[in-house]
Amino acid sequence: MLDFIQSHGMIISGAILLIAYIFIASEKIQKSVVALVGASLTMLLGLIPFAGHLDTKTMTYVKGVFEHVDFEVIFLLIGMMIIVNIASRSGVFKWMALNLLKATKGHPKTVLFALAAFTAIASAFLDNVTTVVLMMPITFVIAKEFDTDPIPFLITEVLASNIGGTATLIGDPPNIIIGTRAGLSFMDFVKELTPIVFVIFMIAIGALIFLFRKGLKATPEKMEHIANLDNSQTITDKKLMIRSVLTLAFVILGFITHDITHISAFVFAVAGASFLLLFEKPKEIYRDVEWLTIFFFVGLFIIIGGFEANGGIKYLADQLIVLTHGSLNAATMIILWASGILSGIIDNIPYTATMAPLIEELISPANPNAITGNVHALWWALSLGACLGGNLTIIGAAANVLVSETAASKGYKISFLRFMKYGALVTLISLVLSSIYLYFKYLH
């Protein structure tokens, strides 16, 4: 039995991953339960070792089960959930929301665009998960004032966060992997990707505003009421507000200065949360952490880790490389579109980590079949595909999962298919525009 599992590990782990996604999409069982059952099967069948060790046959290091769990993401999530929860108790997010409403004179479409633009810009400098954690309390307040469904706002924001995060080195984890492998700086990403990301954002958000237009209506009385809202009594605890805003500013500064300090983002998030907890009742705060989301991520990391450990992701990537036949044009377009589609189905971090060394091999001067020409196109294709592809499904990016789980906990369920209806359109727009950009910039 053990020999059978070892010899068919890639097929078995792939089947677990596929079945897990089917159950997640069907929503018959809660997502975190599906992920934990899949993770349990992965470990019980021995598809992933419990502890890391050196394989004496291949002389390569084999990662243990917990090395596949991205604890930086887990602790970043927990830390930011705590900070935002504590800060929201002061009324500061409601104050920001009401100011935004007043500035837009209560026009729902203008409000939606303003929220999307703010989210995209913030996501270029902060982790996408952090950005949506900050935006959600504001969004629920605004939806309440309009007396409307918050789901169109939430979907637009999460799609905008994935688009905005593509623009910089620190905006999305795949870009950090690519930047390190390809020797690309923060400013390289800004100069190369910001123009096309801006175009994608404007067209994609314009399409979403058009699609959501029926729900984006308000009576003149409601608009006038919103434009003249009294915001003077919104802050309920000024000391808490000052303390939490200063802490949040410190945490964000820590994120931005990562290149200088080399301190991971999760360290700043946990430090900020720990400081604020000194002044609170921890039990009350911990109760509001979205533990279902946390366990979903842990389970999903283990399932994907099992598929990765058995060569599944490498096999998929290798097949993509074989299809290129040494053509820069074909390689660029295949990497862009395959990355865009696969990143909507599997986590884009292990996918990018697998593709990056393969692209290095593909363009290496030591490789007799190396692709020649302006090979930077391959790196930008991987970045655009892996980051923008996260919009395809509700499980395509960490921010998507977090928003859907949080919305569900507040009584607003975003189904897999409802999200995909808009996510697939935005992904298609993004990949088509990226193809045109890469073709005329590098391949024409």
C-alpha cells in the first residue's frame, strides 16, 4: 500500500486537491472543514513528511508538513485582524467612511470608484490581505448608510486589490519571488507595470460599475442626507483612536521599509497587535478573530504542499515550458495565460516559486536550447499572470478568501459562482490587455 502511494503520489495528491476544490466550489460543506479534511488525508496517506529531512538518494532537502504552511501569512492575518478590530472600536473607520461619503456627495457609483481606487493604491504598498482587512469595516458602514447590499462593493474592492498589488515589488508575494530571482528592483516594477496596471484598473472597474449599476442607485433625499451627515460625534474614544492609528501607521511604515530593515511584514503586524492588546481585554478581542479563515489557510497550504512535494506543480510547469518550442513569443503568451488561469485555481506563491527557476533555466546562456531576445518579457508575463490571475475565483488569492469568509460571518454570502462571474470577466480583461502590452513592448 505504501509503495503504491509513493509511486502514485502526484496523482493521489492532485485528486485530493481537485476534490477539495469541487467541494469548496459546491459550498455543501464549510470551506475550512473541507481544507482540514483534505490536509488530514494528505498527512495520513504519507503524501507529505511530518518533519523535514535530507533525501540521501537525491541529496536534496525534503520539506516537512509545517514548512509548507506559510506562517508569515497566518500571523500577518491574525495580527492585522486584531489591530483592525481594536481600531474599529474607536469609531475611526466609520469616521473615514462618512468623510468619503460626504466627499462624493453621496453618488453611489462615485463612492464605488473611490473605494476601488483607494484599495488599489493601498495594495500597491501594502499586502493585499492587509488592505482588504482595513477596507472592510469602512465598506460595511457605507453600505449601511446607503441601505444597500455590500457585496458589489466588497467584490469590486477585492478585485481592485489584486490589480493594484501587481504594480509594485511589495504589492503581491509573487513579485517578491520574481524580483529576487530576476534581480529586479522596486523601481523596475513601478516603471514597467504601473502604466499597464492603471489601464487595466480603469477598464475593469468601469466594467464592474456598469454591471452593478442597477444596485448603485440612491434617491436625491438619500444623497442629500449622506452629503450632509454629521460626523462630529463618530469618534467614541479619542485615546483609543490615537493609540490605534499611530500603531497602524507604525505597522504600515514597517511594511514599506522592508527593503531597508529586512524585517518581515508579519513581525510588525504581530508587534502592533501585541502592543494594542496591552490596553484591552484579550478574550474579547480573540473572539472576533476570523478563525475559520485561519484554519482554511492552514488546511489549504498543507493540501497544496502535498501536491507540490509529489512533483505536481513542477510537472504542470514543465509541460508549459515544453509547449514553447524555444519561441519567445510563444513562451511569453503561454506563461502569461497559463499563470493567469492556474493562479485562479492554485496558490500563486508555490506556483511562482516553481516557475521562477524554470524561467531562469529557459534563458540561461548555458542552456543550448535557451530562448533569446528580450527575455525580460517572460518575467513580466509571470508577474502579470500570477498576480492578476488571483481574481479568477474566490480561492485564487488570500484576500478573496478573507473577504468572502468575513462577509459570510456578517450574513452576506458571496457564492463561488457569483464571485467568478465578475472575477472571470476582470481576469479576461486583465490578460487581454497584458497580452497587447507585452506584444507591443517586447515581442513586436
